[in-house]
Amino acid sequence: MKKISKELRWIVTTFSSELKEEIKWGVPTYSMKKNICSIIAHKKHVNFQIMQGAHLKDAQELEGTGKDMRHININMTPNQNINMKIAQIQGESITTCCTNW
């Protein structure tokens, strides 16, 4: 899961140099004006959590039923399709954060 976490971190930090990376709740969390996403490594998978994922255009493609947060459960090294989807979600999350919250 370490390899998956490192690749997700690379995708997130490469997307925007304005994101602030810090440890919150014991996990890497990325924020601008507010928390955007976090990466949580479990024993057999990694969750890429999107703090306001329920409010994104493609929220139905994400997992979770909470009021705001959604996630993607990844149990293999991300491939190009997953990388592109994460980058798209990340971009939409940042845009939502900067304009709607």
C-alpha cells in the first residue's frame, strides 16, 4: 500500500503547488482554503478521500454515503485511467473549494 500512497501523493502534489500538505487525523491531508483530500493507507487498500466529494459533478462515481465526504478505494497501483480520474476529481475539488465553500 506504500507504493499506492506514494503515487497518490505525487498526483495530488503535482496537480497544484498551492496545496498545503500536513498531517491531520494521523494521515496526509491536503488543503487550500479548506481541506481538499486525504490519503489513508489501510492493510489491503488505500482510500483517497475527497472532503467535499458529495458536491462534485460525478459524485455518484465515488464511494460513501456521508453528507460531504466521498472516497475512492484503491487496492492496486493506480493505472493511467485511475490517475486521470484522480487528477480530474482533484481539479474539481480545488475549484469547488475556491469558489463555493
